[in-house]
Amino acid sequence: NAGVTQTPKFRILKIGQSMTLQCTQDMNHNYMYWYRQDPGMGLKLIYYSVGAGITDKGEVPNGYNVSRSTTEDFPLRLELAAPSQTSVYFCASSPRGTHGYTFGSGTRLTVV
Amino acid sequence: KQEVTQIPAALSVPEGENLVLNCSFTDSAIYNLQWFRQDPGKGLTSLLLIQSSQREQTSGRLNASLDKSSGRSTLYIAASQPGDSATYLCAVQSGDDKIIFGKGTRLHILP
């Protein structure tokens, strides 16, 4: 019973590099979310998806892209990494709006 | 636009005391409200989920209440223990399927 799995756990990027944060869930949840958490700022929604083939912007989507080709996977792509993207990134999933959310353990990203 | 506020931002109490954490939200049209716990450097662990039709949920020493009309929720922790030290986050899901988080309350239980 893996739940929501995020990889990698840690990553250091140089300014201008690109990378993909992976998120996969084995609970057949339709809804998936990407958040970033900065110290003292709480969690901010980057992108979310209500099902395969459907994605929507959250509060802070600039500098990121997502795709949802399968129910299980919801990767987050960073293009041209910037120091402002240094943060902890969390992926979450939910079967539907009324059933609560399961979070992954996070990816700590540093851009230098 | 839904906004979620948690007060206080930080709280220190002696072990054994009962305590209340507060969460308020601006739009009462919600599906549910969820309380999470986050330990330093870790992910989020779900504690309690209250559906919009419910008034409260209980799990062990934890009790969460919901008053939709006033836009408030409280998390009550009974007989606090040092292991309860963590950040507690409140999250609200509204009709547009987005989950909005408060900034959290950092709780420190003094041995």
C-alpha cells in the first residue's frame, strides 16, 4: 500500500536547468495536486488535475508545467529553474472532493 | 476567493494541558475541512476530515469541530504530550475542487 510516491526526495539544480518531479499514486484517485511549501508561507497550489487528460492552474503556476496522461501519474516540470523555485514540493491525491487527501513525503528542491 | 487563517501562529503549553487551535475561512460554501499534522522536514499526515454536513469528528485525544455559517473550525487536543509537538495545518476544499491551506500553527508541548 504505497499511497502517493514522490521522487526524488532531494535535488539541487543550477539556474536555468530543467527537471521533472515525479508523482505517482496507486489508489486510483481521480484528483491530484501539486503544492509548494515555503517557510512560514503555508502551502500554495501550483497545478491540479481532476482526471486523466485534464489539468488546471492553481495559485502559483508560473514557471511550471504538468501533464496527466494516466490516472496514476502527475509529473511536475520545471523549465529554466530560478532561485525563487527553491522550495519543498508536495504531491497529493483524492478520490473526490469529499473524501480527504493523501500526501506524498515531498521533494526538497534547491536552485543555486 | 477562499482564504484560510490560523490563529495563533505559534503556541507553547505545558504537558498535560488541554488546548485549542483555531481555523477560519472566508467562503462558507465548502465540501469539507481537514486538519493535518506536519513534523519538521516531513510530509503531511491527515488527522481529521469533517464533511460540510458534519459538526465534529473525533479521533483519540483529538476533536475537530466545524461551524460553516461562521466560517470556523477548532481542533481540540486533550491532555497534551511532548509527542504532539508539530505544525498543525487546516485545509478547506471548496466547490472548485481546490484545496486551500492555512499557514499553520506551530505547537510546542513543554515537558
